[in-house]
Amino acid sequence: MNNKFQIFKNLALVTQIGLIFVISILFSIYLGNIIDDVFNTNNIFKIIFILIGVISGFISVYKIIMKSIEK
């Protein structure tokens, strides 16, 4: 019975990691697109915000993995 719960816990962790990456990158693309439209630039802010989104995604995933390892 404990093995089933461990499988679901691992599945939830993998799903959470995937969602964090996707949401942080999509949100950064959205913000970069808005700023590019306001300042009429050619995707400069979108690229900058994509990099920020990827970095923040890695940091968030690292924190989640470290918390799950401690448990």
C-alpha cells in the first residue's frame, strides 16, 4: 500500500516540476510581448524575459527538489 502512495507522490512531483517550467516561461513570454508592444521594439524584451523565466524556473525546481530530498 505504501508503494502506491510513493508512486503518486513522485508523479505529483514530476507534474509540479513540468508545470513550473511551462508557466514561468509562458508568463515571461507574455510579459515580454506586452513590453515589446508598448516600447515598439523587435522582440528584445521577449528574449530577455524568456531567459529570466528559464532561470526562475530552474531556481524554483531546484528548491522543490531540495525540499523533497529532505523529506
